[in-house]
Amino acid sequence: MLEWTEIIMRLGIATLAGGVIGLNRDLHGKPVGVRTLGLVALATAMTVTATQTHGGGLLTDAASRVIQGVLTGIGFLGAGVILHREGRHDGQHKVLNLTSAACVWFTACVGIICGAGEWRLVGAAFVIALLVLVLGGPIERAFHQLLRRGDGDDDEDDASRPG
């Protein structure tokens, strides 16, 4: 059985890494962000960790096949909530509900881990997921404002300088 510190480190680092990648994608105008990729990284770390902790060893081949089937099938369900539409005013295409799709996938992973009886893993992942969902959007907005402010300051400085 893994110690709490090992569980938190595995899940936390995976979530942080996914969130940083998501922030990079968001700042580059891509349709994924902190919450989406943070949740995907958390869900996969949770599932892999459970395969290593369940009963002191790896899950059986049958359980592994069940997990593969569930995650593949749930991917299609998650894809069903993703929408693609053209903006009304700017004509740009938007992809919507990626975080909702990631939540569907994360929830499937939570169900798998509950089925494996890894309660500490579920609890830790649930708390981290709530933090990602609550703080991910504000983090993205703060970075956007910071970058806009930096761009705006440069433009003002250039405009106020004698040419």
C-alpha cells in the first residue's frame, strides 16, 4: 500500500504537469486549458497508480481489459459532449465543452478506482480535481490579463515616445 505522501505526489505532479501544458495551450488560443488537461493527467495518474496498489500488485489481465474497455467507451461518450461552432460576430470557430468531456472521463476513472477499493486514491484525486475545477479558470484568466497588460503597456510606451 502506498503512503499518503506518495499518492499526493503522484497525483499532484501529474495534475500540475497537465495544468501547465493546458495553460500553454490556452495561452496559444487552443481549445484546451488548465482544467481539461489537468483533469486528464489526474485521471490517468489515478488509474495507473491504482493498478500498482490494488492488492499489493498489478491488477489481473481481466481487470485490465475491463479498464481498457471502459476508458475507450467513455472516450466516445465524452466526445459526444464536445461542440464545434462558428462564432456569430467574428466568424472564428470555437470548440466548447472540453472540460465537461474531461470530467466525464475523470468520473469514469473515479468509478474504476472505487471498484478497485482504493479509497485514499479516490479521496486525494477528488480533492485535487475540485481544486483544478475551481482554480483552473481563474488561473487562465489571470495569465491572459497579465499578458494583455504587458502587450498594452508596450503599445502605450511606443505611442507616447517621440517618433
